[in-house]
Amino acid sequence: MAIRQLRPVPAVHAQLEALCEETGETIGLTVLHGDSALVIDRVESVAPLRMQYGIGTLLPAHASASGKTLLAFGSGSHDVVDGRALDSFTPGTISSAERLAAELEHITRQGYAVDREELYLGLVCLAVPVFDRFAGPVAALGVSGPSGRMTSDRFPALIAALQRYARAIPPQFDGAPVPKRPAGHRKVA
């Protein structure tokens, strides 16, 4: 399937732009593709130090916040990594199936995933699930930035912003119009 066919409608991209403006960080929208998270849309931060990856990039699901979100909330997604070697990219990468299973359970309970330099040193990411109108996970919405800016004291505000935008995106999957900014929009410190 061509990446162009997977890209969301312009109204969703406008929401990613608004979320990027609100957080000051790079925003990505991903879907599960095999054992990877496939980037289907993204908006890059204007900050000089940022993570650059393009639409169509495949991120290892076990080593990325978006991927772990998709695995944790997807039905049968845990089977994707069963029996596979989990490559290690940094000292923080989860590389054992047992540890990953525990992490996925934790993500399901708390409602979001964190990648603390698991894929790239110096990069921290947060992600939340995007559910369709039937409460099925259809994508992950994530924010990423350098560890110097993506500090744990910012996590509550960033997670709240991600969750607010993630709730506003699902109508797009039904073809309904999507507001440019969800209710409660404000600048994240």
C-alpha cells in the first residue's frame, strides 16, 4: 500500500500542526505495520535541536513510544513480538520479551507510553492511543524531542495535550469534519 493512501485528511494534519505549536516539539502519527510503527504523518518542531524522520519511516515497535502504545492497546499486538529477537539500540532499549510484556501492561494501565532514549540517545518521546468510535485503537499520537527539553516535569502537560488531540482525531476515520484545535487548547510550557 502506498504511503500516500495511509495519510490522514488535511484536517488531521492541521491538528498535528496545532499540537506542534502548542508543545514546541515534533509530533508524529503512526500505525502498526508488522513489528514496526509506521509514520503516516508528522510535523517537525521549529526548534534547532529536534528529531528528523520522514513520513514512511518504520520505527521498531518495542523501542519507540508510539510502537509500544500500538502494541499495548492493539488486539493481538503482543503476538507481533512473541518469539522475535528484540534488537537493542541503546542501553535503555527493552530487549527481553518478559520486560516488554510488563512494560505493555504498565502502558495499558497508565494510558500512555514513554521512550526514554530507547531508540536514540538524547531523544525522549511520549505517545497515546487514538481510538475509533468503537474504542478500537487505530493509531498512536506522539511527541518527541531532545532529553534536555523533554523532562519529566513537562510530562503531565504534554500527556494531557496528546490525549486531548487524540480524542479529537477519530472523527476523521469516519469521514466527519475535524476541528482545527480541540476544546481546551492552550500553550504547553
